[in-house]
Amino acid sequence: GSSVSTEFRVPTYGRHTFTCKRVCEYKKKLICGIDIKSGNPPDEPRNVLCIQHGMDGHPTCTWDKGRPTYINTTYVIQ
């Protein structure tokens, strides 16, 4: 029948787990939790270079990704 709230800063990049527990009669009970992954948004790719050998070859592309994101990042070339 009651609620609590809090704010907290995520001081570093990477994965952080926060939990909320209730203490009742010297026992802790997990109420809720959250996993937060923090990092940088990806930079726009620079120096994109694609090479295809022959008419039917698969292109091979390289690029400068920019600064580290610290989170799982997938790049797609269209």
C-alpha cells in the first residue's frame, strides 16, 4: 500500500544491475530490479570503402566506426 522512488546516476559505461529489496523481520525479499546498459550512441561511419572483385563477387566494406559505444552495436550498409 505504499510506494517509494529514487534517482541515481549511472557513473560508468557498461551493464549495471539495480535491485529493490524489502526488509521484514530481518529477512530481505527481492521486490523488483532492472538491468541498465549505458554507453555512447554510435557515430556516423567515416571513410567508407567497399570493394567488389568481378561482376558476381560479394562486396567487402570497411569504415571507421568512431568512438567506442560500450554497448552492443550493429552496423548495416544499405
